[in-house]
Amino acid sequence: MKTSYNRIAGNSVERLAALSDGIFAFAMTLLVVDLHVPPREAIHSGPELLRALAALSPQFLTWFMSVLTLGIFWNGQQAQLNQLERGDRHLTWIHIAFLFVVSIVPFSTRLLTDFINYPAALICYWFNILMLGAFLYLSWRCATRGGLVKTDTPIEISKAIDRRILVAQGLYAFGALLCVFDTYASIAFIVLVQLNYAFAPRTFSRLG
Amino acid sequence: MKTSYNRIAGNSVERLAALSDGIFAFAMTLLVVDLHVPPREAIHSGPELLRALAALSPQFLTWFMSVLTLGIFWNGQQAQLNQLERGDRHLTWIHIAFLFVVSIVPFSTRLLTDFINYPAALICYWFNILMLGAFLYLSWRCATRGGLVKTDTPIEISKAIDRRILVAQGLYAFGALLCVFDTYASIAFIVLVQLNYAFAPRTFSRLG
Amino acid sequence: MKTSYNRIAGNSVERLAALSDGIFAFAMTLLVVDLHVPPREAIHSGPELLRALAALSPQFLTWFMSVLTLGIFWNGQQAQLNQLERGDRHLTWIHIAFLFVVSIVPFSTRLLTDFINYPAALICYWFNILMLGAFLYLSWRCATRGGLVKTDTPIEISKAIDRRILVAQGLYAFGALLCVFDTYASIAFIVLVQLNYAFAPRTFSRLG
Amino acid sequence: MKTSYNRIAGNSVERLAALSDGIFAFAMTLLVVDLHVPPREAIHSGPELLRALAALSPQFLTWFMSVLTLGIFWNGQQAQLNQLERGDRHLTWIHIAFLFVVSIVPFSTRLLTDFINYPAALICYWFNILMLGAFLYLSWRCATRGGLVKTDTPIEISKAIDRRILVAQGLYAFGALLCVFDTYASIAFIVLVQLNYAFAPRTFSRLG
């Protein structure tokens, strides 16, 4: 009877996707909530207002990186869920853990914005990315081993998903290491890797 | 005519699921909003930053418990909705009440985080879990009695859903009682029960 | 060509429903964000904590009323959308205006909580409910006149939807008027009407 | 293999729509979060409360404009997605960039509310609208060139979508220019254009 309960629990990929879209949407919008309008009493002219907005640019940098991070992992999760015939309890919990880590992204972004010169803050941000990758990797292992993948999915796709996560995480880890020299070097490298994934998949496929 | 109005109202399980996913996504992300980045003026070095982050660990503990709570009840609600042929007005209102209680979880979590040594705070948190269970139980009674369940759902499933809620609530109540000794003992017990439900359903089924 | 653009714009009832579910979910959860945990420095014992929580009860009252308000109008909107064959541009904009008014509910709730003895605050809250009803009424007029309703919807359903909105708004207006005597009388009357709509549709149908 | 990965990534228009609905719902509701209830200690009578609420009216104006902005672009995006047979990676990233700009709308609205007499704030708001239009335009180019559009979509529709965006952006740019004279003139002009798009498409089609 317990077994039959487990059989009905957590097998709707559609609702998992809906919960994920909600959490991603929320996390993306929360990033902006931390962007504060300059206080009215400090501004006395148009140029002052523009200068105050320009002073927000480090915030803008980390925020841009986080939108890329969330966009990439939203895409990555979607690519996996699209290949699934059905879910199960284990897979659902891996994705809840994944979404838990997604919901931390606004916090790590804020931490990195406030302490942009501290390697410790950058390592925290990178650890967040690492956990995102780890849970997506785990999710795909769980799906392939549990027979949840659509039967018409070719084996190369399955391998491509695995390899893609590992290569990307390798590059992110290298980027994080650059913080020994300069945290901005790390951020620049990670953003470039992300832009490459987002906008130039063909270029990357030649490297991969 | 009124009767026919009631016939068309509240019978879309899909929209109920969509509203639920939105509220769960929101509640899960709100937990993180309460996690504050340490103030910039208090931090002067990397080790200080890491110490300040480590000081957030009791917050992390209650937060982790709440993600488990929300994950478990999201799963529980989904398992029920999956078995429904259609909804009706009564069922819809039970679920709105359920979602109302879901939306309180970030508040109880915050309360428990701020007053983690107060048994009163733990009892509030437990009461929140109790209400979640009560409404899910009520929802299933309403569905089975109202003939809303899919006809191919075996009777054992129906009994398993009932029993699962009752056993789990019994364990949570026992955990809450432990706060007479120590609130951390309560939290540890509740988290262990939750982890067991989430990750080791087979182990549990041997106990149940 | 413009005409053909208008023909493709705004005709997806599904996406309108999804946007609505998001906004309702958000508005319901926002109500709780305004519920503040008592400050740690003011509390020195368990009984003090419970007293501080009990002091939140007027907040709880208005909040409960708003959950009922949102639940009722979510149901009402859903009942309408379920009857639609398709949407069009006009209907979409009526619903965006409706959702705009939905998003104000947390604000009016907060206003009423903070100024619970002021008839002016209660009138603002009632005006919010009135606008919700007005847009739903407008939406149904637009749907029936624009031929957007499913052809198998009997004419009595259509009349029942109209009458239901008018009768309910009449009762809410009467409740709001009671604030001349006491704002709590208004709140009590409105909550009773809402509970009646939510939980005892059969009783109401005998009155209606 | 990389190519096959790209083939499966980002091709679900449904999930893109769900993410969009979440972000639009969130952005619309966030507008209201910035609307603060007058502080209790400053209010001593009903008329004072009404005066304090009336003092919020410039906030109301910019907020109303932003609801129109979000409503128009939600409709515009929906009209495009409805015409798509499938998505691809490039289209998905254009829409993530679009949603990124959507999530900035509450920030620009706040900026304009706080600095309503500063042309610089109005230009920022207009730039936000411009970016929304630019990404929607880019999205449609990407869809038509990438063969993602449903085969039964007539060529006039495709041209109408392009022209509509260009004409509207031309009008918004003209409105923004009016801020040389007065920022309120700009806001009034932009709101009129938006109302025209929202409620009187036939009138506009005679002009277009």
C-alpha cells in the first residue's frame, strides 16, 4: 500500500515544471527588488540623478550575471524535463532541492554585490552555481537509471547532457579560481562562459 | 439556477493546481527573502565575512526544515489532485484554506528562527504543520465522499493517503512534544521524519 | 492588416488564466508579508511571545477577510473563464484591469488593518471589492455580447452569473454602510456574506 | 552531439509562456508593494486619512502607466508566442532578455514616481519601454527567420506585428521627447497612446 502511494506521488512532470517556472520567475524578479532607487533628499538635479544611477553599475554587473545564471539553469532543467516520460518521488525531491538552490541565487547575488572585492563572496556565489549543476547532474542520473526518460531519446542526447554539465562546471570552477588574482577577473570569465552558452552554442560546440 | 452556477464553479483541477504552484513557489522563495546579507560596515575581511555567514546557520536550519515542509505538502497535495477526476466548490475552498496555511509557513519559520529557544515558537510552527495536514485530510474526505476521485483509483490508494497523513501527523506531534526538553530536539526529530518521507520512502514503508 | 493583428491578439484564455493564477497567488502571499514577527528585544518569555502574537489578531481578522475576498473572486473569474470558447482583445484588457484591482487588495487590507476604526479605511476596502465585482460583471457582458461564450452554455448560467454578482455586491454595499455605526460591524457582516458564499452555497441558493 | 543538445534545448513555447506569466504577474504585483500605507502616527481623523491617500495620486499615475505598459507587452508577447510552432535556443534567450527588461519595470516606475519632475527619470522609463519593444521586435525576426512560425500564419500578420512595434515605438519616442517641455506632458501622451492601443484598436487601425 505504501508502495502504491509512492507510485502515485510525484509523477507529474507538468506540475514540477509549473512549480519551477514560478520559482525561477520569482527569483529573477527578486534580483530587481534589491535595486534601490536613490534617496530623494540626496538628489538635486538631473545630472546628479544620472550619476547616482551610474553608481549602481556594480549592482548591475552581478545582477546581469545572475540573470544569465538563472536563464542557463532554467534552460538546462527544461531540456531535461522535456525528455522525461514521467517523474517519480526521487526525481521530484532532487528538483525540489534544485529549486531550493535556485531560490538562494538572489541571496548570493546580493552578497557578491555588497562584497564584490572579497574572494569569499565570489566563492559563495560559485558554490551556488556548483550546487545548481550538481543537482541537475543528479537529476539526469536519477532519470536515466529510473527509466523515466522517453524511449525515443537517443543515447547521444543523454551523454551530451552529462558532458555539458561537467564541461560547464569545469569552466565555472576555473573562473572561480581566478579570484585569487582579482574577483572582477572571475566575474568577467564566468559571464563570458555564460554568454557563450547562451548566445553562441555553435562556437562552443566546436570547442567542446 | 443557483445550483447550475455551483455546478460550473470551482471544477477546474488544473487552475487549482496552477494557483497552488504559484503559492508554493512564492512561499519557498519568501523564506530566502528573510535571509539578510551581513551589513557592509560590520565586515572588514574575508574571514569576518565567513564568520558572519556561519552565524546565519540557525536561520539555515529552520529554513531547511521549511523547505522540507513545503516540499512534502506540495507533493502530498499533488498526489491528491492527480487522483481527481474533477473538482467542486467545496474541494476548491478546502484547498484555498490549505493554501492560506501554506502562505503562513514563511511567517512561522521566521518566528521560530527569531525565537528558536522558545517552546511557544515551536508549538506555533507545529500548529502550522498540523493545519496543513488537517486540510489535506479534509480535502481527501471531501473528494472521496463527493465522488470526485477517478474511478480507476484503487481503494488501497485512498486508504494509504488517509493513513499516511495520520501517521505523519502523529510523528510530528511527538516531535513537537520533545520541546518540553529542548526545542532543538524537536527540530531534529521533525527534520529526520521529513527526510525519511522525502528520501527514504522504502525504509518508511517497512515501518508503517 | 491591423484587424488581423487584433484577431490574433489576446485570444488565449489559457494564458490569461495563468497570468491570473500568478497574480492571485502573489496577492494572497503578499498579505502574509505584512505580518511582522514581534521584535526579539521586546520579548523575554514564552507567555510574552504568545501575548505579542495575540496582539496581531486584528491583523489576522482583516487578513482572513482578504483571503476570502481573493478566494471568492478567483473562483468567480475561473467560473467565467471556464465558460469561454476563446478570448479577445477587449476581454483581455477587462481582465488585466480586474487583475490590477486584485493586486491592490494587499494595500487596502493593510490600510484597513492600520486604520481599523476609521470608516474611511473601510470604505476604501469596500470600493476595492466593488471594483472587483464591476470588472467581473463587465467581463461577462463583454463575453456574452462578443460571442466568446461556449455555445453549449445554457442561458440560465449566463443570467445566474450576472445576478450572483449583483446580489453579492448589494450585500457588500449594505455591509459597508454599517460602518456608520461601527467598522467592526461592517467587517463582521462582510465576512459572514463571504463565508456564506464560500461554504454554504446551498443555503444561499434558497435565499437568492 | 552538441547540435542534438541544442535541438532539444529551449523548444518548449509552453514553458516559456509559463515563465513569462510568472514574471509579468510578479512585476505587476510588485508595483503595488511600493505603495505605502500612510504612517499611523501622522493620521488623526478620517479626512486626514483621505488627504494622505490623495497625496499618493502621483504614485497612482505612474503605477497606472506601468500596468498599461506591462499589459501591452504581455499582450504583444502572447500574440507572438501564439503564432509559434515551436521555440529554439536563440528565441528562448531573446525572451529571457525581454523578461529581464520586464522585471526592471517596477524599478523604473519607482524612479519616475520619486523623480517625476526630472526629465532624466522619464528618459530612463522610456528607455525601458524602448528595450521591451526592441526585444519583441528581435524575437519576431528570430522566429520568422528561424522558421519557428506556424505555417498557416499569413504573411500580413507577420508584417503587421513588425509595423505595430515600430509605429508604437515611434509614438513612445515622440512622447518621451515632450519631456523637454514638461514630464507630465510626456506621461499624458504615453498614457493616451497606451489607452488607444488597449481599448480602441479600431480607432488606431484607421490612423496606422
